[in-house]
Amino acid sequence: QVQVVESGGGLVQAGGSLRLSCAASGLTFSRYAMGWFRQAPGKEREFVAAINWIGGRTNYADSVKGRFTISRDNAKNTVYLQMNSLKPEETAVYYCAASGLRLGAPFSGSDYDYWGQGTQVTVSS
């Protein structure tokens, strides 16, 4: 049974930082690209960042470029999202997902096969 579990969310002031972690089990982690998405209340889910199977290719939403960094540790079956200079409008539930398109870093949610339950990130002004 595949499990994708996010952690690291919480409350942070605007301008602050958080690091999200996502641990995947029940799959061969290195065969999957990994991505982060977020969904704010009343809004559609949106792409944040993705990384290919070895970490050599990444994609970011324009809104987070230069502030967020995605990375992975295949030995630990874990992907990370370092978020700096957070803004109140980035308050959302952040989801981690695994994609079988391992060579790329997909930005479409439809390319992902497994999803976590999400972790809440709240940025106060």
C-alpha cells in the first residue's frame, strides 16, 4: 500500500520560513518524480514545485521562484520543500504527490499517481 505523508506545516509570520517534508512508502521512490501543490480556501489546487527522480531537473511556479526550493533524498524516501519569505496569500494546505513520469518534473496534477493528505501552512500578516 502506497503512503505519502507530509509534515512540517504550521503557523509562521510573513517573511518567515518553513520546511515541509514528504515521506513516501510502498513504492520504489527513485522511480517517481515528486511534486508539491497547494490549495487555499475557495481556490483551486495549484502547482508549486516538482523534482525528477534524481533531482537533476526541477520546475517551479513563477510565484515561488527564488523563494522556494525543492529537494529529495532517495536514501530516505523523502522530498522536501524549503519555503522562504512566505506571504500571507500562501496560506494553504500543501500536498505532496508522486508521479510515474520520473524523468521529468511534471506541473500538472493529472500526471501524479499518489497524493498525501496535506499539511496546513498558515502565514500571518
